[in-house]
Amino acid sequence: MKVSREFYLLSNGASVPWAEIPEWPGEEFIAATAAELERGGRLAAWFGVPENAATRLVAVIAFDADNTLAVGRSAPLTKSYPSLTLHHPQAHLFEREVWEQHGLVPAGHPWLKPVRRQNGDHPAVGNFFEVVGGEVHEVAVGPVHAGIIEPGHFRFQCNGEEVLHLEIALGYQHRGVEEALAGGPHRATMSQMETVAGDTTIGHATAYAMTLEALAGTEAPLRAQWLRAIALELERLANHTGDLGALAGDVAFLPTAAACGKIRGDFLNLSALICGNRFGRGLVRPGGCKLDLEPERAAQLLAKLRVALGEVNQAAEWLWDANSVRARFELTGTVSHRQANEIGLVGVAARASGLLRDVRFDHPAGWHRFAQMPVSTWPDGDVFARARVRWLEIQRSGKFLEEQLATPPDGEIQDGGLTPAADALAVALVEGWRGEICHVALTDGAGKFRRYKIIDPSFHNWAGLALALRRQAISDFPLCNKSFNLSYCGFDL
């Protein structure tokens, strides 16, 4: 741990005393952050910390090639600061969120409007971008959708069937998760973490556990790290398999759609075999894991895993061999490598546009320090690329699980009670199945949460969906939307 280029450098899953984080006046802080981004960093987190009647800005910048995180903060601000977005588009949503939550105006921001709330608790709708022209018309979709989809509003500016611009308005639930975490950890905190995004229970629970362990100056036992890695990759397998099936369904290719729905359930059942819950609730705990996996159940899990992997392999072969599928997937919803990098895409969406960006490789922590897997990328940035990256990850996660279940480590699964350090900040990154999950915890003088910030991968990636729809037929929206498969609830915290 050291200070370099004036930002404090630390590794994933580490903490730093709050007083040791470098501080700048507002304009200088923006200039320093911009310099780090221009040097190859990217924003993992950007948020406000209230301090009396003012607010401090905190930046967490990831340097993937160096496997390091850089942390800096501003002096207390009360009115405004120069917008970072003008030269670094990846900051656009972060700055809007800070303005919405703390009233700090990013002066010069090109499209400043609320992210989730407007006039109290009303959804942040209205003031949509408009394209003017005689043949231009608007199409509004949502916020109420068919089935069990959560609420979100999509406003299309179209010329005939062609989408010129898509604007996405979320924030209809106002869940208040981050506000509820203040003053914690509480008795309900672990349950809240497991439901930040229900389909990413292991990802968010692991990130939370890592932040508490970092604040306590410890880490989980090796066997607990192994168990977390097993559960995280099972979570990835289940969701990627479900997505392949849903993509097949969107283009009316029923063999893969039907098969993957069943196989997804098989992978979920493997999580239940470990901890009794199909989404992994009750397994990960700060300091380790609550439940172990004895040899008999491990052998049973491995046998069932191999069957499910064989079945998903067959279902995927049907998908890739169908010319009708490739015709709909290829060149649909393209996000270029440059666009993906500029707006800060993470996870599957980033790797499908050719970015080598995976926390398990760039910022390994826990068991993935010892047993990594290749990063799966595809260069084209279209629906086919996002589907193909999922398929590559299914294969590599499956191989990883087979290897790990065959050679488990020994040892305990839980350390004793954790005591978070006072006046400290900890950062944890986890590669969830959608992409990078970032948790940042700041404690007060009593070791309680003064501020707890969560960045779900969907927060980075919704802008990617908007770009993917440009110059596409509006009828391609369901397919493009599913190829990203982003979370509404993970966004609306």
C-alpha cells in the first residue's frame, strides 16, 4: 500500500484509513481524476459522502493492467464542480446520481437530469431528448411490462422503423437499500445484501463479506474462499444458460429455448445442494461461509454438474448450427470497442466488444487468486458476440468447477467475529455474472457504516443498451435488451 501519483493505491479487498486518502479542492480533484482516467484508469465508483452541510466526492479508479485501485477524495463542496463527463463519458451517470442525492451540480454536464427520483419520490421521467423531423415519431415502452419484468421506461425516437435514439428512465421502486445500510452492520444487513439483485445473491454477498473482512484486517479461510468461488461460478452457469435460452426464445428458436429453461433449473438446484437455497442465500457470511460441502455431497454435485454441462452443450450446438439464429444475432445491436471503452462497460457486454475486462483476471481476490480461468472475449460487439461470450464462459466455468470439486482444499470455513476498523474505507470488487460488482464501505468513529456504496454492473451497462439500439429496427429492441439482460432492482438502490 502506498501513495503514488497523489492517489492512494490499494488492492482489491483492502482498506485504508479515511484520513490517509489524498484530498484536493473541487477543481483540482476533477483535474486529478481526469488525469488518472487519461492514463488508462476507469471509474469503478464515484459517489458523495455528506459532511455537515457539504459533500465530499470520492473516486475509486481501477487500473486493470496494474491490478490496482486508486482512491481519492475532494474537499467538502457545497454548490458545484466542473463536470468530468465532458471529456470522460463514463462519468455521466455517476455525476447525475451525485447531483440527485446531494445537490452538487456538475457544471457543464451535457444532459443533467435525475437518475431515479424527481420532485420527491416521483420517477425520474420527463425532459426526454427529442429528435426533430417531419418523419420522426416517439414510441414509449413501459414502465409497466408484461409478465414479471420490473418497471422501467424506454423512450424511442424513430424515423419509420429505425431507432435514432433511445433514452432509458429507471428508478420506479426507490428501494432505499443504501440508506438502510447506514449505521450498520445491522441484523438485516446480510439479507439486504443477498437481495440487492436476487439473481446475483452470491456476487453481492461475497463483495459485502470482503469489505467487512478488509475493514477487520483479515480474510476468509481458504476453504471458505473455495466455497465462495464454487457458488459464484454456479451462479454464472445458471444465469448464462437461462440467457442463452431466452435469446433463443426471442428469435423463436424453440429447441434451445425449451432446453435451457430446464438446464438453468438444474444449475440452480446445484446451489441448493450446497446450502439449501437455489439462489445461494445463507451460504456466504463475513469471515467465511456458513455451510460446508462434505465429500459425499461434493461427489453428488460433480456428477450432476457433468450431466447438466453435457445437456447445455447440446442445446448450444443447436443454437449455433441454426442459420436463422445467426441471421438475427449477427450485426444486430452493435456496440463498438471504442464506445464500450468510453462509456465504461463491464462484464459480458464489455468483453463482447473486445475489452479484456474481468475482475477475476484484473483484480483477483479470494480463491480466484489461485485458480483463474481464461478471459472470454469476442470482437464484434453485437447480439451474437454477447451470446457467444456467455457460451465461452459456460464452458470455462464448467471446467473450473470440475477441477475444483475434484481437488478441494482442507481447513475451516469460518473465522471468528469481525470488528471493523473505525474511520476507514474498504473497496471490494467481484466479477458477478453480469460483470463487475463494486462495494465501498466507509466507517465512522465507532466502526459503523457512515456510507455504503454499491455499484451493480447494470449501473455501468444500461447506456450500452441505448447505444446498441441506434440505427436498429425498433423490432430488434427485445432481442438487444435480452442480450444485455440488465437488472432494474440492482440499479434502483
